[in-house]
Amino acid sequence: MNNVFTYGSLMYPQIFEAVAGQAFEHKSATLLNWRRYQLQDETYPAATPYRGTQIKGVVWFNVSEESLKRLDIFETDSYAREQVEIHTQDQTLHTAYIYRWLDLTRLRHEDWSTQTFETQHLMQFFEIHDKVSRRAC
């Protein structure tokens, strides 16, 4: 089984579960030496390594191979899945997959805002991806 660290739209259980096809145990987590960016013309973020910064996100535990494949499809080839080490709130170290953004030319040099996403985009994002996930099943 695999752990997956999410830092954008997939931090929200209703979106993660719609995309992954099932629910998994999860906790708040932090990834050191990475930065979360706002992307040009998108409501979701990108993340890349960046020394001296950190990303607060969610780690999903024991994600099945089937759900991992669904996540790979959702993330498209704009991202590469790779392993990182994250810390949960109790400072426990875990290995997890992260989806690393590949096209650095599309990064805006400002951080992605969870608050803006939650207040302006979350419900619409969920509605779109919940419908797509239902069709894929």
C-alpha cells in the first residue's frame, strides 16, 4: 500500500474520495523544502522542490494500487509521481508519493491560496470532478 501527500484540490476529502474511488485514513502533514505555486489560468496548484520553504497538506495512508492509478490519470502527464518524506503533526516521518509539477514556465511566482480555493473554487471543482469520476467507474 502507498501513502500519498496532497497539497491542492486533493487535500479535500470529497475531492480525493471522488477521484480515488474510495475513502482512506488521512492526517495533516508537512513537506519540507518544497513550494506550492499558483499556476497561470488554473484554480489548482503546482509543487516543486524549493530549499527553505514548506508545504502544509494532507497525507492519505495505504492508498490502493487501483486508487493510485486513478490519481495518476487525474493528475495527467503534467505531473510526475515521486517519493518524498513528510512529517505528520506528531512529527512522525512517513514516506509518501507527491505529484511534482513538470512545466516550470507555467508557475506564477506567488503561493497558491487554500483560502481562495475554498471560498471561490472548491464547490465547482468538486462538482466537475465528481461527475467525471462517476463516468469513469
